Amino acid sequence: MNNRKFSALFVRADSAYKDRHQFDCWDAERDATKFKGDMPVVCHPPCRAWGKLKHMATNVREGEKELALLSIDIVRKNGGIIEHPDGSDLFKKYLPNPNSLPDEFNGFTILIDQYDFGHVAHKPTKLYFCGLTMQQLPTMPPKDETLHYCSKGLLRSISGKVDGTTRCTQYQREYTPDALIDYFEKVLTIIAENKRRENAKQK
């Protein structure tokens, strides 16, 4: 019996999403460009062609940058979430910034720090939502004021260029904390219910 309720697109091969039976996961091998489902989705498109250091990204694969644009189309069609770094040009050019009015699809963006969700380093992140209102968003966790030290006795940072910190590993830079996946699951549940009610009205 297929009990998948949501889809997670552009996830790591070792993603924690794969441990959750509610998610239909699409990594690079499965190729999310072939996704044709209608379930609410959370998308983690590659960001190196869009971020602040895009000028240093010399290994961007052909078609990789366009995966973020595909994510926008899918999220607006199915309802869902796009996760991208705070400095991503995706929000300057294609998606509303935090504190902006919703776009023509009633999509909106908020800014979070993944550290508050248990990430090992501060990671300012923008989340674009479509399929629910801002008032329907679940409550955010409290701001984490504690210090997370690594085995070297240092704090971690995404870039490693912050004084007194050590650079995160590639896995640490890319992984999604369990508490943030929990939050996404709550959001997608609300979006699915909104879709169910809208479909019932049209019958």
C-alpha cells in the first residue's frame, strides 16, 4: 500500500526525508525533472548557481540552474515549499522577498535561521510557500541562543570565514535538520487539507 502523502524533490542521496514513509523522495539518481505527481512538495533545488558565491561555482552542471525555476512551477501547481539560501538571486528575480506582499499565486516568503531548527551552524534561509496563508503557518521554534561546539572546540559556520569558527563539511552545509523536516511536514499537511477543501467546493 502506497501511503506517500508528500514529495521531496532535489534531496541528497542520504537525505533524512527517506526515513519518513510520508515522503516520496527524488534525488539526483531518480531525476526530479521527471516528476509528474500532484502531491504537495518541498523542493531543495541546487543553489550554487544562484547564491552569493555563484561567480566561484565553476562546476555547475548543464541545466542545473533551471531546476530552481522548475521548482517554482511545481510548487505553484501542487502547493508546497521552496528552500534556498538567504542570498539567492531566485528571490530578487522570480520570487517575493520576506516582508513583501504575496505574489499573483498567493505565494509568500519568510526568512528563518536553520540553527533554530537544530542545524550545527547559523544558516539564514528563505522559504517560499504556496497553498496556504501566512496566518496558517505553524508556530516557529524559539530562537536558539545556545552555542553548538564541534569536536575541535570551535563553533561551525557555513563558509568557515567567520572568526573563531571551523567550516562545515559538505554534508553539514547541505543537510536538512530533522526539526525543519517536521515543520515542513506540518506545512504540507495544511496545504493538502486546503486542497481537499477547495476540491470539495468544486464538486
